[in-house]
Amino acid sequence: MEDPDRPERLLDVVARPHGAVATSGTARRGAHITDPRAGRPAQAVRSVTVVGPELLWADVYATAAVARGADALDWLATLDGYAALLVDAAGGVRGTPNWPGSRPAAQTRAA
């Protein structure tokens, strides 16, 4: 997964012999996801990467998490078979407890 603020820098690497990886956020397309509660572009999350068995659902969950905001990680942790890494607007990086990458699930800062 690339750093949304510095695309040349990787935040983590996940080996996936099977399944899918999907990332959604503002890095490549700008603020194109709407926060349905506020009715304006979602800004609390820079990117969310979701891994799981199906690409369709990984993509849906990643996009929904960006729209949901920084509290989306708690929701993502309840999705059976899926794991996520979230970068918030301040650059904090957090993963669900089952995040399969080398980065710890605890909150850290993108360096």
C-alpha cells in the first residue's frame, strides 16, 4: 500500500496468494467520495485498503469506509474474512486487529 501523501513510499506490503486487495481514498482522484451525513466530500480519511476473499466486496468496503470516516476501522473489524489499513487525515495509520501486513495494527504515524 502506498502512502496517500507520498505515492513513491510504501506503508506496508501484504502477500496474497489468493483473494483481493482494494484501496479507496483521495490520493489519486481527489475528494470524490461523499460523506452522506454531511453531504460534502469525505475528508476524515485519506485512504483505506481492504484485503479479503472477493475484490467486489473489498472495493465496496474500502469506499464505504472512506465515506464513513475515521471510526470506520471499528466497523471494518467486524467484517468476517476482511481486514483493513486506514490512513486518517492527520497521517495516522491504523489497522484492524487481523491486518495481515507487517505493520502493527496499533496506531502509528506515516513517517
